[in-house]
Amino acid sequence: MPAKPNPALGLVLGIIVGYAGIVGGSYAGTRLALARQVRFESLFEHGLQWLVLLVVIAVVVGLLMAIRTIGAGVMVGAGGLATVAGLAVMLVPIRSAYDVIKLFQIPGTRTIAYMLTDGSALFFGVVLLIGGIGRWASDAKAARALRGESGGYTPAFAAQPQQWGGYPGQQQQPQPHPQAYPGQPQQAQQPGQQGQQPGQHQDRQQPGAYPGQQPPGNTFPGQQPPR
């Protein structure tokens, strides 16, 4: 049985890894840009560690999103944080925007959150947010369906006795007596015979006989049968 989704835990982890991704990714990306675009240095000699750091951050965030139980929450948390931060930097006044950027800056460094200033955080945040919401809804639907299949007794789907050869609303025909022989016709039970036990025989009057008259073949000791 698959594990139960826990998107709430993923939401908390998504906010944490989203913040770490923006901070670490902005720092590593800024150092790579300075080494490659400003100083024209070789990354294998002066920027390989920042390239590795950027790839490691992306791999960690991607692996957390790939986990089935918390992936939807991680996507919503990281995408929501990046979307809100990116919109704040783009829409609020410049002085307030600088204060928002400083929240994503590594203390003691002069490197700003480059991903917030160029709009990349806003772009990827919206993508992750929409994908995470869709995945959250899909996981919730699958969990409800799983609980419905393995849940309690459902009266609507209770097994009903099948009427062989009958139509809707047709009364079921009485089943033959278990002691009846194949091909033997079943006799309808009279109201007075409801208490009769199986194996008991009732006296039946022969056709054409009078009360007290002996049936043919029944004679007393010493009496000759009629000729």
C-alpha cells in the first residue's frame, strides 16, 4: 500500500529549501557571472566550486520535489516563496525592494540576491506554484479514491441475490425441495401444510372413494379379495 501523502510537511520543507535555493543560487550564480563575464576567467581554474555548489542546490531541491509524499508541498512552498519575493522586488518602491533583497543576502557578504533582481525567481516561482497546486489536488484525489476502495461497508454496493431468469420487479420462484428427485414435479404447499415436517405423508383420499371405504387391495386377515 502506498504511503499517505503529507503535503503539509512538504510545504514547510519547501519554504526552507526555497529560501536556501534563492540565497545559495544567487550567491553561486553571481560569482560565476563575475568570473566568466567580467574577468573572463576559466571556470575550471577560478569558478568550479561555485558551479558545483549551484548544481548541488538544484539537485537537492529537485530530489525533495520528486518524493511522492511531500513533493507537492515542496513545490508549493518553494514556488510560493519565490513568487512573493519576486513580485515584492518588482512592485514595491526601490528602497523597500532593497530591504527585501537584503533578507536573501548571506550575512557578511556584498553579493545581492541576483535571482530576485533579474526576475528569474519570479518566473520559476510561478511555474513551481502552478505545478505544485495541480499535483497537490491530484494526490488528494488519489488518496480519497484509495480510502473509498479500502474503507468500510458500502450499502449501495452490497451483494444482492441474483434472480436467475427474472426481470426487475418479478417475484422469485420457489426453489425445489432439497429431497426432490431430478424431474419430479414440485407440489405447491397448502396453507395448512406449513408446519408439516419433511418426510411426513398426509392421507390422501382416493378419487371416487366414500368415507370409511377401504381402498382396493387393502383386506383384513382371512378376507378374500373381491373378484
